Amino acid sequence: MHSTEPEAVNARAWTTYGTHHLQRGTAIPDVDRISWGFWPTGPGAEVLGELTGLRVLDLCSGLGRHAAHLVREHGARVDAVEASAGQHERALARYGDLPGLTLLHADAVDHLHHAEPYDVIYSVHGFGYIDPHRLLPALRTALKPGGRLAFSVLHTNSLGHGPSSTVVPRAEILPLAGGPDQSVEMWVLVPELWEDLCVDNGLFLDGIDALDAPEDNSPVSVRLYRAHSHASAGSRRRPG
Ligand SMILES: C[S@@+](CC[C@H](N)C(=O)[O-])C[C@H]1O[C@@H](n2cnc3c(N)ncnc32)[C@H](O)[C@@H]1O
């Protein structure tokens, strides 16, 4: 299955975003934790379990900051896949020399189809930009049996718009500091749909965490999904 027109919209927006920040020379501060929401609160890398020596994949890795953190602080060997040329170039300039981190410029799904299976796959705010019907089947084959998956996605946006109950993307705004807002097409789905997508593609769903904006007046909310693969296709289990 090839990438869809909404994904092409997203690719153009993230290309613009990366080029814009390359030209501005925007700094890339290190992170000292995994932030699954948009804030440095809530669960961190412990969600992924013990990572020392494991083969880990960061999908839609952006600047590679989370991947670099897992290499430096958790002893993981991380492949970080990012489709925007500008974002990839920025990541290379910042973390290209870090042993244990491999920064790859590729479409996430193409990479999943060709890579050796991983022990752990994760994505921080990447899955919402990719058609789930293209992404989830590819994930299934790219995770080792028993491999772990965690991903965070938007649930409620800054206007208070909650998730959709059909697997259809919708327009969201990608702000561009010092430039025009970009329009993107995002899959912002109710938990039941993400759950179905996981279990229909051979993944046990272990749990869902609600991550709300820390400010009282912000409706923004994110969901963190934790799952793992199993060896035999077809069985389904839902979280308790
Ligand atoms: C919101 S950013 C998150 C970046 C990073 N995970 C982080 O938390 O800092 C989403 C990223 O997903 C990338 N992306 C979107 N669609 C992609 C695809 N099909 N394959 C790989 N990367 C993609 C975008 O270029 C962008 O850098």
C-alpha cells in the first residue's frame, strides 16, 4: 500500500517545517527524559522496559532527541527514522556522531517493510501523521515475537476537539515559529479504534495512559498506547 494523499500533505508540511528551521538555525536542546505528551511530565522511558543492548526503533524521530537519550542513558541501540529531509539533516548535525544511534532518512512504513525485526518500537507523536491501515500491518512484521510497542498520539486538540470515531484524518494546524502555520491531516482517533487497529494486527494492548495538559485552562490531551506482539496471528485480547 502506497502513502495516501493526506500523508502527502503531511510530508509537504514537515518538509517546509524542517527547511524553515534549518534556515533559522534553530537550536536543538538535549532532552533528559522521554516526554510522551507535549510536556515534561507523566511517564517516561520506563514505559519501554529494560533497553540495555536491545534493538530499538524510533519511528518519526524528528530531531532524534528521544533516540539520543535512550542511547546515552539507557544503553539501547536505536535506529531513528524520519521522512522530512530538513528534520533529518538537523538530527544528523546534532547527533550524527553518537555511537549506537543510526539516523535514517526514510518513510516509516517503507523502513518497517525492509528492516530486521526490532525488540522495541516506539513513536512520540508520529503515528497520527500516517494512515493506520498502512502503518499497523507493517508494524506487525517489524516487531520480534514478544516485542514491545509504545506510541503517543493526540486525543483532544487546543480547540477542545476530541477524537474521531472513524479511521479518517482531519485537518490540524502545525505551528511554524516565525512563519505561516502549516495545515496537516491527522488521524486523531478514539481509543477503541486504536485498540482495534492494534489487536487486528497481532498486537496485545497492555494499557492506555491519559496525558492531560498541565495548565488548567488547556483542553489538550494525549493518549499513550502500550502494546506487545505475540507469535501467533489472529488472537485478540483487550486491556483490563
Ligand atoms: C510531531 S513530530 C515528532 C518528532 C519526534 N518524535 C519528537 O517527539 O520530537 C512528527 C514527525 O514525524 C515525521 N513523519 C511524518 N510522517 C512520517 C513518515 N511517514 N515517515 C517518517 N517520518 C514521518 C515528521 O516529519 C515529523 O518530524
